[in-house]
Amino acid sequence: MPSIFDNVLKHEGWRSRTINLIASENITSKVVRTVLASDLGHRYSLKGSTTKNNFYMGTKYLEEILDNGTMLAKRVFNAKHGPIITKSGRSTLFCSSQASISILNLS
């Protein structure tokens, strides 16, 4: 019986040889995958939601990422507001990472 890791490796190999025609199946960049695999990938912050201060401690760097993502979203969309508010750390990091990569590609 193949292990979970064996199946992950097989899947990654198969995906590298596949043309993705559905947007939701596109492969994320190596940078985004590295960020999502980090410890921050399962963390989230309540900063900027309904509370003035974040309920969770130890989110200093995550909040810096969120602030950067918000700044980039405001710049990309030429908007007054651009908060990144998501349900999980994974989503937050993905949005912030994608915004950062988009800005870097536009610059």
C-alpha cells in the first residue's frame, strides 16, 4: 500500500506533465507553495476585523504580511481600502503571496 507521501510525490509528478485547462487546477508558484507550507500556513489573525487589537498572540510577522497584502491590494485596484480578511491562515497567505507576486510582475 503506497504511503500518503508516495501518493503526493506521484501526484506532483503527474501534475508536472499535465496541461491544466481549468483555472482552479492551475499550479501555484514555488514561492507560494513554500509560504503555504511554512508554519504561517495554518495561522490567522483577527487584526482589522471587529477588534482593535488582535486576540491571538505570536502573529507579528503574519500581520506584517497582511498589512503588505492590504497595501498591495489598494495599489493594484487603486482603492481606498483593500483589507485581506479570510477564514484561515492558508487563505490569508495565499492572497497576500499572490498579490506580492502580481505587484513584482507589474513593476
